[in-house]
Amino acid sequence: MSDFGDSFSSGEHKAGDKELQEFLMVEKQKAQFNAQIHEFNDFCWDKCVEKTGNKLDSKTETCLTNCVDRFIDVSLLITNRFAQLLQKSAVIFLLNMPKQKLRPKKPISSLFSMSADCVASNLIFYENLNYLPPYIKAIILRKLLRGKFAKNVNKLLSDLIYPDLNHINLSSIYVDDGTLKVLKSCIYLTEINLRNCDNQGFSSESLKMLLKQTGRLLVLDISHCKQFNDDALTCLSTNCQNVRELLAENCSFTDAGLADLAQNNKKLECLTASNNNISGDGISRAVQNKNWRFLRELRLDNCPKITDDALKTVIENCPKIEILTFFNCELGDETSIFQDISKTCTRLKQLHWTVTW
């Protein structure tokens, strides 16, 4: 009851304040009007009345009328002119005012996203995350794999992975044999990123065990990983025959592993084999297998054993090639190679090589 009374009294008080303000505004306008009349009287009396009497003569009345009219006209003229000057000054100010760039509004995170961030930042305090639905696990898993936890993530991974997981990026965390063992249950993986995992705690054997369980793999980025040798490449080509993109720069495979890849994989579209111990004969035999007829991208940078004849063989057997790079390869007759490229590679979009003189 007291709350109702207080709110009622407050409403009455606000209404009374509004009426008082209106009354004071009216009285102020009356006072200004009276002051204007007194000003008219003082000015026009001194101007027109020369002597006082019982009544004003016609000359004095005419003078007073004209005086008041002219005083009003002059007052209105001054007021209007002053308003025009103010408006003009405002326009000049706005034109000369420095333009401020509109900053794009930062999107506001949803409550769901903020909650996921909170859970991901405090994962060590959760004993079990298996009960979470897959779509929430996927969000938290992406946040986990951004590198916040450098080591000891295997327990968290085992709680967060789910059977339908189709891609995972492990390039920002420490990977060991236990990490790859956890991933063996993800049989639907189509994309794995193990880039820059060299000198970490997993072996070539563990890598092969993972590849044997991921027969649906389409994309593998294993660049800068010395554990990816001929045996691992052979395992990939045998068990993952649908691979379309293989990024394997600076690994440790040779012509033998490359031959197995060409023999078993018929859908390869992109291959990065830069900085590997492969020769011109190895790449020639691989493309002559005819299984790489869909190859669109081939990167052979920093492979000193690649020869002119090998590149010509690539050009002849890969008609769909769009990107071809052989930077820092010791070639002989570059002019002849470019002539062949211009005649055969009608879809070529990017060519990268080293000019020597």
C-alpha cells in the first residue's frame, strides 16, 4: 500500500510541476509584452508629444501611430535578419566541420556464443563434457584448437569429439601419439590439418594408424612434418583413395612414395610436393600413370632434381593444370618449357618459376 501511495504522490507532484511551468511561461510572455509596450510609450512619447493637454491633436496621433508601426517593423526586421545570420553561420560551421568516418558497428555476441566462450575458457574445471550435444561440442572444439592449451589436450579432445566430426585443425596445438589415437574414432573425417607439427610427440606409426581409419579423407595438410615419409604416403594412397588435396611441403617422402600415390589415387586435384627429395624421373613416372588427369595444381618449389624434361612431361599429361610452380629448380632450357606451356596449358592461371642468368 505504501508503494502505491508513494507512486501516486509522485505522479501528482509531476503533474503539479508541469502546470506550474506552464503558468510561469505565460506570465513571462505577459511581462515581455508589457515591457515592449512601455518601451514603445517611452520612445514614441519623446518623439511625438511636444506639449501636454486635455487631448492629443491629429498630428500627434498620426505621429504616435506611425512611430509604433515603424518600431514594430524595425524590431521584426532586426529579428529576422539576426535569425538569417544564425542560420548562415550554422551552415558554414557544418561545411567546415571535419568529416568523421563512420565506424562499422561491432556485432554484439549472442548469449549462446558468450556462453560457449566461457566454457571454452574454463575447460579445465569440467570433469566430463560427453553429455553435450554435437553442435555445441563443435563450437567449443574450434575454440579449444586455437592454441589456448599447448599441451595435455587429449582428455578434453576425447570428451569433445563426436563420431560425425568431419574436419579438424590441429596445427595450433601440441600433438602426440595420444592425440592421434583419440582421433581414430572419427571415421567420417574428410579434412585434417597437421601443418607445422614437426618435432612434436607423434610418430610415423601413429600417423599411419590414423590414416587407416579415415577412408573418407579428402584434404590433408601435413606440410612441415617429417613424420610423413614414404611409408605414411603409401598408407595414405592405399587407405584414402579419394584424397583430392595433399599439401605435403617439406616432408620426407621420395619418388617411391610418390609412385604409390600416383598408382592408387585417381582423384587427386592439388598436390604440393615442394622441398622434398623427389626427382624429375619420379614426377615424370607419376604423371605418365594417367591417373592424375584431374590434376589442377602442382607445386614443386625448391626441388633441385626436377628437370626440364620432367616439366614437359607434366605439361603433356596434365591438360587441366591451372597452377604450376617450380620456383628455385635448376632448369636448363626455360624458353622451350614456356613455349610448350603456352601451346598446351590452355587453362593455366598461375605460373611461378626462377629466372637464372
